[in-house]
Amino acid sequence: MVNNPKSIFTIDVEDYYHVTEERGEPPVSKWDELPSIVEKGFYALLELLDQNQVKATCFFLGYIANRFPHLVREAQKRGHEIGSHGMYHRIIYKMSRDEFYQDCLNSKQILEDISGEKVECFRSPSFSFTTSTPWFYEVLAQIGFVSDSSLFPVKRDFGGFATDNIKPHWITAESGRICEFPISVAPLFGKDICFFGGGYLRLFPLKVILHMHRKLSRQGIPTMFYIHPREIYPQHPRLKMNWSNYFKAYVNMHSVQSKLQAILQSSSFVTCHEYMRTELKEI
Ligand SMILES: [Zn+2]
């Protein structure tokens, strides 16, 4: 059992078709007509977290919260932190500053109305915060967020922001400070790679994931894990996409349950809010 540093487990609460436009995400106008598996997947994740007595930060898409408000209440009842994943899963660098402000504010208000609590943590769809969105943190601070987990510290399909700063750290914007929780990466053959969420977690063997997790822990870096409800519900409908995107979206779906079980037992976990309170001692 690794005691320090605490790790962070997060869920992006969205449906199976929220895969970004480039990978075949249907337009928002069609969403209401589509079958949904978010309840099945999310409840399965909540059960797994309960079994392992782990509290997570759940980044809800505003659209999902609106359609399934009981999921927000259920997560809250079980002691998890409610965060925002934006309103309509829009890529940040494809929005103007004003569009981002509105999308972000809508999701925050919906989540606060449902939960009756302040929602203070944000994660952008597809980690799409980049150097072309210099207003990103300022907008979050203006709206009243105090933390974010959108920084993917290496280049990837939908952005990424190359930096060596992979520990939680403070960003000072004009309207306030934001605590950034970067997505974890670890070096393999001289290249920083993520092993700890989504397609990366499905692709790499459990032994490698746990080895890299321990490596970060020894350096005092908390590992940030992330997963989506569809990934624990392998029978969800498949979208049409090219071979490479299909591989990334659906590889090793059946490995997720057992990998998560082992990961959740490998460390002690806190939410982003708890990490700020207990580890950074700043709130
Ligand atoms: Zn997402």
C-alpha cells in the first residue's frame, strides 16, 4: 500500500457518443433521440468506488446532468465531488472566449441547481486547452472555479500543452487563482506517456500502469486517473470511425473492470477538493 502522495480518481460523466466531432460524435440536435448507457456505466463505477471506499471527482457534462439529474444527486450522496465537464462537450480551442464563458457558466449553474452546492472544479472535453486559448484560466476564475484538470502535459490529438510541471500547481489569473491538476504522464524510452486513463489505461498492461504509478509516487507526484462510464460497460453501441480512431476508442474494453479494481486497491485516493484541503493546505 502506497500512502503518500495521495492519488486522485476522476470520472468524466458523459455518454458513449461523446467522443469529439472528429471521431464521429453526433450533433447536439440528435442527442435526445439516441439510446443512453451513461446510467448503467456510471452506477457500475459508483459501485466499484464504494467497494474500495474511494471518493472521486465526477466531471459531469451539463447536458447529462440536465437529462439525468439523479446521477448528480447519487454521486453527491455517496460523497463524491461534483465537477463540470462543460455543457455540450465542445472542444475549447474551437470556441471563442465568449462561447466558452457561456458553455462553462451554463454547466456550472445547472450542476449547482441540482446539487445545491458550489461546483468549483472543471475539466475540458478531450483536454482541449492549448496555447491558442490564453483566456482559459481567466474565464474559469471569472466564473468562480477554483481548480481545473484539463492540462494534458504532452502533445496529443486534441491539443495538449507541453510542460514539465506535472504536479498540482497554482495558476494566477486576473480574477483569481486556479489550482491545476495535470493529467499524469511518466517517461518510457525517453518520451512522456500517459498510462492512467481512457484509451491509455485500456491499452497498457496493468503491471506497466502500476509500475508507472509507483514511479510517480516515489517522486512525490500524485497520479491522476480518469475514466468514462462507457469504458466499464463494454456492450455499449459502437460509433463508425476510421480504423485508428476505432482502435483508440474501443481497444481492450473488457480489461477495464479488473484494472480499475487493482488500481483502486493500490493507493489511497482523494478528490481534487480534498487534495487542495489536505495536501496543499490552501483552502
Ligand atoms: Zn469528455
